[in-house]
Amino acid sequence: MDSTTQTQQLCTAYVLALVSAPDQQERPIDVLPIATALRLALLSNPAADPGVRAAITELAEINEGWIASKENFGPKGLATPPTYDKIRAKDVFTQAATVCQVQR
């Protein structure tokens, strides 16, 4: 599959994750499907545009960091969850929307 098609598929997965998210994300289970969908889309589309891949990777990390912060989960053994920063999260969501040419 060519890069353009993979980029479109990755952005489509991003939009589907975005629109299927609950309005209020209060529990980790509200966010886990989003992070998982983004990670699967990244694995399925390795030839997507590098800028789009970077933005979606950061978005997955922000979601994973949010889950970890809600569960007070820090580094344990080989598991090192990303950190969550609310200001960075806003920038990451904006960047993903920009690279996928989606108005939020």
C-alpha cells in the first residue's frame, strides 16, 4: 500500500477515535479504546507520512499518560508509562488535527 493511502488510513483511524470518544472522559476505560485504536493504526500503517505518524504517536502517548495518571501508575519493572501534561495534551490534539487536516 502506498504512503498516501496509509496516511489517509491513519488519519481516518484518528478521526474515528476522536468522534467515538465519550464527551466526558472520566475513567481510564473511557480512554483505553482510543489509545489502543491509535496504536493499532500506527502498526498497520508504517509507511504513512512521518509527520502524521509523529503526531498520532504523541496523541497515543498523551492518552496512555492520562490513563497512567488517573491510576497513579508510575514506572514498574520494564513498564514506563508516558507522563501526562494538560498543556502538552492541548498542543498534541491541535497538531494531530492540523496534520490530518481536520477541523476540531
